[in-house]
Amino acid sequence: MSKRNWLDGSFLYVAIIIYIIAGFSTLIAGDQLADMLFDEDKYFENMGAIGFFVTSLVFLYGFIKTLKLKSAGVYFYFRLAILFGLFFLFFFGGGEEISWGQRIFNIQTPESLSKINTQDETNVHNIGLFENKIHFETIFDMFWVSLTLALPLVVKFNKTIGAFLDKFFSTPRIYIGLLFLFNYLWAKVATILFKSQYGFELLPFVQAVQEVKESNYALLFVLVAIDIIRDRSKV
């Protein structure tokens, strides 16, 4: 497994915890600040998109670096497939987060898409067919729980599985998974603490909480990506 590095430092985790708490605390901000933070294409949504795009670039870097090793064997190709798949997944997520720059570049929604998109946007996740049948938030929660908590715990307590996975995949540190859990729990706490004090009429309280939570997740995934591409020399 990898040597200790900056991802093991406690200062980083303390700083992230403070950022998460501070982010949810802005739910009681005045209208002027809330307008800059929670609405479409404002701070939290943009930070979420940036987080997903940076994560995708880290995985792309890992893919290219691994490809240059020019190794052989099934584990090598599995690693390449995983890294490229994660690159595509997070790049797609970043694009969806900002509706592929539609509002930034003032692009009109194609008429055919406008008819089936519940928010009249250029994205996939708001298409009525998917929105009604697929609970994206649940899928997303299952994804981060599996990748950042369940998998590291299995690897930690089952050395056989850990040795097998280490041939083609570096599992993220459990500390990062605990930050995901902290963000999830603080969203629940914020819902209780700040609901009565929330006064921004242009955006429902539940959606504002969701914007903060998703933005934090996206930034945390940057750490996950950096951790996963470590030890790329082992093929």
C-alpha cells in the first residue's frame, strides 16, 4: 500500500470540517448573500461543478499516467477501464450540474428536449422519464457510501480482498469517507437547526440544503480521486 502523504494530515480534515459547517451555516444568511450562494449558477452550484470537473481531470491524469506504463495483463486493462470510467462519470456529472453551460453561454434549450425536460434545461437528469423512475440522489448516496466507506472497511478487515483489489485499484482512505458521512449528517442537522431561520424566498429551504450538501460532496471527491490514483507504478 502507499506511504503516508499529505492526505494523512489532520490539518486538512479539520479545515474541511470547518468549511462544511460554515457552508451549512450560510442557510441563515440574509437575502443578498443567499442570492449569491444558493441559486442557479451561484457559488455552491459552481463549486460543485468545479469539484466534479477537477475530479474528472485527476482521473484522466491517472489514466494517462497508467497508460504510459505500457504494461500487460488483465489487471492493467481493468485499471485503465476503471480510471477512464471514473473520468467520464465525473465529467458528465460536472456538465449536468451546470446544464452544460447553458445559462453561462445563454444557449436555448432545443425544442425536442424542452418538451421532456421538467426544468426546461439542457441536461439529462431532469428529463421526466428519468426523473420519475430513477432516484438520482439515492443512487449518488449509494455510490459514495460504497466507494468511500464500505470498500475501505472491507479492505481493512479482509486482507485477501485487499490484496486482490490492490492489484488494479487503490481504495481511498477511510478518513475521506468519514468526511462524506460528516457532510451527510450535517445536512440533517442543518435541516433541523436552520429551517425556522431561513428566509430566502426565491429558493425552497430543502433545495438550498441540497445545493450545499452536493457542492461539498463534489469537492470531497477531488480528494477521493487523488487518493485512488496513488501508487500508479504498481501494475
